[in-house]
Amino acid sequence: MTTVAVNLQAVRTRIEQACKAAGRPPDAVRLLAVSKTFGADAVREAAAAGQRDFGENYVTEGVVKIRACADLGLTWHCIGPLQSNKTRPVAEHFDWVHSIDRLKVAERLSAQRPATLPPLQVCIQVNIDGGATKSGVAPQEAAALARAVAALPRLRLRGLMTIPEPAANAQAALAVHRRTRALFDALVAEGLPLDTLSMGMSADLEAAVAAGSTLVRVGTAIFGGRTRQG
């Protein structure tokens, strides 16, 4: 097996063990392979090992890989901060967007999503711990944004995404992820049809799974250290 295939299996094992520890079925959590800064060859290696979902932070780089791997039938997720002037290529090429934190961006994605494609699957990014350098809507503003996004055509609101600041330990990570889960549950109780909690990365996926994550975003543990900064 290739290094990527070996790493993928190790991450899948971590997810399965975390699900078992949390009393959840092993298929309760979806793995998103974050391929930013790695080329189409790395994506093809992961796809050959059974990986179907890939995450990209940078729109232009992501579109290049989507086109290069179009024959594989993969699902592509935009997970980086999204500026208004980059919405069209995202609407035209990606399947998911995890990083909506402003209504203007959602409105542009809705208007620019081609009618020939399925609705764009979207998550609201929440700055759950108030990190000064993090994108995301404030938790107290998430419900209003979620309701507005849910009403837009050509989009399907699926859930919430968070990127908390690095936690001091596993208990601290669990606590912050549980705050996101509580917000998710509150929105569901309001009647929003949410089914996706995008939280947890290479370092904290166990805590995220314990808190109820349904999708973990893993890059370094699959592909290795970043080849460049962007």
C-alpha cells in the first residue's frame, strides 16, 4: 500500500475506535480528506484507497484539482474562508461549502449555482470559542443566519462547522466541541433540518466524535506535513 493508503487506514481506525468509545456506530462519522497544498496525484492515491470526500481551503487550487480528477466522481468540499469575489467558481465546481458566515456569501452562492447541478450543500461556520483570528459567525447570531440561508434556493443547509483554537488537553477539546453540539441541538429544536456537524481535525478528532461530530476534516494525518503555506 502507498503511504497515503496506510495513513488513511490508520485514521479510519481512529474514527472507528472513537465511535466505539462514544457508543456510536462506526459509520456515524464521515471522513473528509483535506488535500490543500497537495496535488492531484495525492488525491488519486487517496481515492484508490477508497476515499471519496475531499476538502480544499483555496478556491483556485481546488478547482484545478476538481478538473484534474473529474473522472473519479469524487465529492468536493470548500472548507476555507470564502470571499464574495470567489463565490462563482465555488458555486460552479464544489459540492459542499462548510464556511458560510455571512448572508451575502450565501446569497451569491445561491444565485450562481447552475440549475444543471444539484443544490449546493452548505454549513454555517461558527466561531464557537471567539478566537480572534478565526472566521465564523458568533454563536448567538447563528440561528438567524441559519434561517436566512435555509430559505435560499439552490442551497441546502446541512449543519454547522467549527475550527476552535487548539485546546490544552482532551477534556478542553471535548468541552468546546460540546458547545457546538448544544448549539446544533438548539437549532434542530427550532425546526431547522440539520444533519451535519463538521468538527474535529487530525489532533482532536476523538474529542469531536465523542461530542457528536458527523464529519471530521483530516489533512496532516493522511497526507503528511504541508508542502507549502498558503
